[in-house]
Amino acid sequence: MSFSVEDRGRENTLDYRLYFKNAEGKYISPFHDIPIYADEAENIFHAVVEVPRWTNAKMEVCSRGEVIRVKVLGTLALIDEGETDWKVMVINVEDPEAEDFNDIEDIRRLKPGYLEATLDWFKMYKVPDGKPENQFAFDGEFKNRDFAIKTVKDTHSFWKALISKKTDAGELNCMNTCVSDSPYCRSAAEAEAVVDSAHPYGDAEPIPSSADKWFYYKQT
């Protein structure tokens, strides 16, 4: 399954939007309409890249997210404002080294320091905004592949129950949701109207210098 994107508005402004399309050219929701599996038999999942590693722009799915096929290697349980926010460690199946990575210990063995740096980043990334360090379940221990895959499947089942209104839910902005009985599904015409109402795509605004500000902290 292939996906494409359509830009609207001007990059680096608040009116910039990125709309996803499926292989048929229909607008879809990147949150709700992309199937969880790329290959269920092989446990290959779809993933939407929101913030590429080594970049600092976080615009949800208004950044140049792409949809990739990944292998799940492990997970980290971040506690975000009292709720568990699972961070899943994956590798793109198109990566030249993908065959060498099958579980969390492969990262530790082949990429020494990666897991520690990832844990440290998630621990500190809200500190520049004046917030405290993030906390983790399991004492910050990365759980293995089997644990991570079970977590992905469990949370996916919670999502299906949510958008099928089998549990309490707020307003959701699905466009052509995969769950056919969802009361939040928008028609193709409604989805197109949303895109048509957005500002036309134009030249990007310059990135403000504040985006490149560095922050330093003392490690205890």
C-alpha cells in the first residue's frame, strides 16, 4: 500500500498543513486510516514518521512525515503527565542494516549508546519549557520485542474500541476510518471540503533563529 501527501499553506507558519492520500488518491487521516500492519504474518508494521531523528521540528503530522514499514525491536514506557506514553523502538525494513536488528539487545550490541541517548532525550526534552524531568515505568528499562509487539497490539485494540464508540470518546477527526462502524467517519466529500478550505501552498517562511536555540543542563 502506498501513500502520498499534499501541502497546503506556507511552511514554518501556523497555516501550514500536510494532507495524506491513499493509493486511490482519497484523503485519509494519518491517525486513523493507515493500517497497522504492512505484513501481519511477518509482524511488519506501518509507522508515520513525525519527527525524523536529529531534527527538532515537532509539528505533529504537519511536518514532512512519511509512512514507512518497520520491524518492532522494543519499547520504553514514558510517564507523561500521569499517563503511559509508549515509545516503540523500530527499524525501517528498507534500512541496509535491518536484517541485523531483531530485538532490543541488537541495538545495545550494534549501536552502543543509542538506547542511553534515547532515554536521556526523553527524560530531558521538556525541561527547556520549565517542566520537570520525565519519569519512566520499569525504572527506565527498555522492554524487548515480544513485550513491545504485545503492547502495540493491545493499544491498537483500545483504539478500535474508542473509535467504534465502545468506550467513552471525545470528538475524533477521522476521514475514511478503517473501522466501518465508527460514528466519527467523514465521507470522501467532507474530507475534500476540509482540504479545499485550507490556504493554497506557497513559498516557505524563513525559519526563525529561535528554532536553533541550544539548551544545556547539568547531568547528575
